[in-house]
Amino acid sequence: MINITLKDGSVKQLSKNSTVYDLALELSKRLAKEAMGAKVDGKLVGMDYELTDDCQVDIVTFDEEEGKEVYRHTSAHVLAQAVKRLFDEVKLGIGPAIKDGFYYDLDLNESLSDNDLEKIKKEIKKIIKEDLPIEKKVYSRSEAIKMFEDMGEEYKVELIKDLDEQEEITCYQQGEFIDLCQGPHLTSTGKIKETAIDLLKVAGAYWRGDEKRPMLQRIYGTSFLKKSQLEEYLHRLEEAKKRDHRKLGKELELFSLHEEAPGFPFYHNNGMIIMNELIDFWRKEHQKAGYQEINTPIILNRQLWERSGHWDHYKENMYFTEIDEEDYAVKPMNCPGAMLVYKNNMYSYRDFPLRVGELGKVHRHELSGALHGLMRVRSFTQDDAHIFMLPSQIEQEIERVINLIDKFYQKFGFNYYVELSTKPEKAMGPDEIWDKATNALETVLKKRGIDYIINEGDGAFYGPKIDFQLEDAIGRSWQCGTIQLDFLLPERFDLTYIGEDGQKHRPVMIHRVVYGALERFFALLIEHYEGKFPLWISPVQSVIIPIADRHIEYGQKVQEEFLEKGIRVKLDTRNEKIGYKIRDAQMKKTPYMLIVGDEEVENGSVSVRTREDGDLGSRNTTDIADEIKQKIDRKE
């Protein structure tokens, strides 16, 4: 017998070589039916995995991310099998599970159409009905290479050859279909719900993300346990299409993107108004929170980036130039510049904490296939700040940053959750420094009672971090704010301060952003509000609509009164019918529409309509101007 420790700490005894399925059946018939797989001593495995020694086992269902991963990874294999049945010349790339679904990359001679997707979907459902057992197969390296060479699967052969030290190659087979894969998978294709799987779109994707490699066709799909879950997800997708910031950005004349500068956005007047409001709000709140503001150069020399570690750890994401026969780089991060500003003075322990903010423009080389509107660009503004402090001030400063971030997100109506990201594979510094920094972040989260998720290996290369994941109006999450604790860069830049003992000491640093990237936060706001921005950041806060030309002169007087009060107002003098002008203002998401006609001219009033409430009747011009101004000042 072997001892199985369960998630709740209880211990279950099983016969040696029992499977995960046997364990689930012992616990509950319902659990055995709903289980997707299990984590055995932290490793994700399938239901057919044999338990040979004492271990900890956490059964996972579709409700957990690991369960969704197993279910959707199997769905990807069924997709690939369907394509192989329908297209003789197809060569398979990779097909992982991803957030909310799965995809498979395919090398095909013909471009897939919507009709092709429908044919593939029918074949997928046929494979599900066949309820094919899914079996794990293990081959020697040479056997696996020969098998896939015989099948003409050149991409699989390449992947195997890249597994330099791996002599045993794992594959999974269902019916006539076999694929290179670590697994795990469901036990049969019939475990997938045929009414709850769908194919969403086809996109291009370079093999292994390399622009110099072949362009493959990527089919995206999704799958759920229930048809109702699929329908709800598809509804969210439709809602997301309506809110797409690229679509609304064009309609509302906020920004544009051009082939002449891929990944580098062009802001129009309306977009600049919103960006400037975000920046103004940031500046005022940071001044109140005790931050100084600096600005550092965009281009700095190679020696600086070598000292910071970026040259060794981030070079593939950077842009370079040469000045006076010396290597320079365009900054991908603001941190090194802030280090040089710090080094310009000598500080005492009495000067700490020193909070230094920068709205710095940075440039990062993103692959063209990864670019996505304002969400993923090559040039963006980070609302960086670097806090230099004593070791004794770490916890209080992290708390202050959390409070500031919370204040910002509440202002924009965002819920959020928190992740603690730990040491990545490519990192600077010894483990003890990382453990010290990680423990400090964790201590603050626990003290504040903040629930958090551990995000293993996703820290910055110089320190662990707390990431804030915003949830938008339709339930999607976006990583924006972050707090990074850093013991290493002060060492690399030889930053010092004079302590109480009169000796030089090393400060501790926090790197942090609130918006994250202003471009991304702007895109998020567009989609969160569906273009219906709060009054205080709306590019046009009110529009005056004269009924006839004879009312234009009065409209101009009203406009002057509103402008005097600092309200962004336009006068619509176009030779169009009143109904058209009102509909146009509504389409442009204008918060206030002020109609003026004979009665309004006579009474010194305007007829008020709002974006949310429609017709509010006649109001005195001064009263409505004061009301709008008060709302703007309260940032409503």
C-alpha cells in the first residue's frame, strides 16, 4: 500500500500502481467523472497516471486552470486530427492550450476560409463521437525522429532534435493520429463535449515566433464542459468586438496606426486630450504622495546598459544606434537613467524615502506578429517611479504604493486581483537576495489581508514583483500596475547613502508603475468604457446644437461661457437637421448635448440631453455650466 496525501491534508491508502482515476473513484464517483487530471507532487498528470510511491495528489477539475489546460490541450489534438483527415498535405506545428481556449499552427498550401472551418468543426464532432482512446506512447529519440520523418512532419522532427538531452520522446495517439506531446490529456476524445467546442478564427503565425521562418496558419478554438458556458463566452467575444479599442479609436478619432511605423501609434487631438488628462491626474496625485519628477534621455551608451544588466539580459528587445563610433541603445526601461540622477547627489539616511517619478518614453522591439493596437506597441510611456529607501522602510513604502495604486484604480472603476511573481530563469543575483525580497513583498500582502496568486518565474530579471491584474467591464483581466523590489541595481550602480553611523550604506529600491504603459491603459479605458468616457476625461464634454442658423449667434455666447469655465465644448454649425446632429453627438459618445432654439434664446437657457439619461428639459445656461464644471472638478 502507498499513502496519498490529499489537498485537505488527509491521507488515503491505495494499492501500489493504482491510477489517478482509481483514487478519484475511491473519493467520489462524481469526482471521478468530473476530474480532468491531477497534480502529483506538483506535476500535472493525466487520469491514467500510475501512483507508485507515497505522494501528494490534488485532483483537478475544469473549475481549475490546470483542468482547463488538460481539456483544451486535448481539444487542440482533436482539431489537428480533423485537419489531417481533411487536408492531405498539411504539416503540423504546435497546438497548446491558452487562456480561454487553444490553437494549432498548420502549414497548408491553401488559405483556410470560413467554409473550411465549418468542415473542420464537423470532423471534430465526428472524432468526439468516435470516443477514441488517447494513449501515451514513449519512443527512443531515433525512433521518434524516423517516425515523424516518414510522416513528412518536418516541424516535429525539428522540435525533437532541439531536445538535446532527451532520449525518451513522449507522444499521444488517438485512432490513426499521433502527435509529439508531453501531455497530459483526457483519456478519450469522447470526454470533450461536442456541443461546447467551437473554432473562432484563422490568423498567421511565424514558426516559433521567428519572422525569418515560414508563416503558418493558426486556427484558434475554444471548448467548455457545457453549451451554456460556450454561448456565454461567445457573447463576451461579441461584446469585446464592439469595444475593440482599434475600432473605437478610429471612430472617435483618438489615434491611428500606419504601415510606415508599425507598432508606433499616432495620437490625434481627441486622444491627446485624454492622455493629457491621465498625465495631469498622475502628476497631481504623485505630488500629493511626495514624489519628485524627473526626465531622462531616450538614448544612452552601451556601458550603461552593460552595468544595468540589460545588455546581457534584455538585448533582443532593444534598439541600437551608433554615435561618434560608440554603441548606444534606445532605452527599453527608465531605471538606469534614474540611477544616474540619484548618483548626482550624496544622500543621508534623513533624505529617505526618496520617491522619484518619471513619465518616460521607452522603446522595445516586439515581434510584428505580437503587435496589437495600443495593447502591444514598440514605443510607449511608462509612469515609472523609483523609491530609494532604508531597509527598515521597505514594508511601509510598499504599503504606500499599494494605497496609491488602489486609489487610481478605484477612480476608474476597476476591480483587480494581485499576483506575486518570483525569480525568472534568466535573473541576476544569488538566491538569498531573491528570497529576502520575495519574503518582504509577501509579508506586506499578508499583513494587509490581500489574497494573491503565486506566479512562478515571472519576476523581472533583477527582482520579484507584485502585479496588479485589472478586471474590465466584461470580465477580462489586464496586467497594469506593478511593484518590484530590487536589492541588485543599487549594487551594480554603486548607490550609497550616509547612515546614522556616518558610514556609507547601500539603499534598497522599489521600481513601480501605476498605469503601467499609458498606451495600454488608454486602450483598456476605451474598451472598459466602450468609448463612453467619464465626463472629466471626455475629449468633448458638451456640444451645443443650434436648431437653425439664426440660433448660431446665441450658441456662440453659450460656448464662450462654457469655455470660460474650463469646459471642453463644441458648437455644431453644420447645415444638417437637428435629429442628425443629436444622433451624431450620441455616436461620438458626447456626455452633454445642449440644444438651442427660439425659446432658449428668449429665456437665456439650453435644452439639455445627456448620453445616459436622454432629455432633461430646459436649464439656465449658468446653472448647467456650473453643474458640469463641478462634476469635472470631482472627476466624475
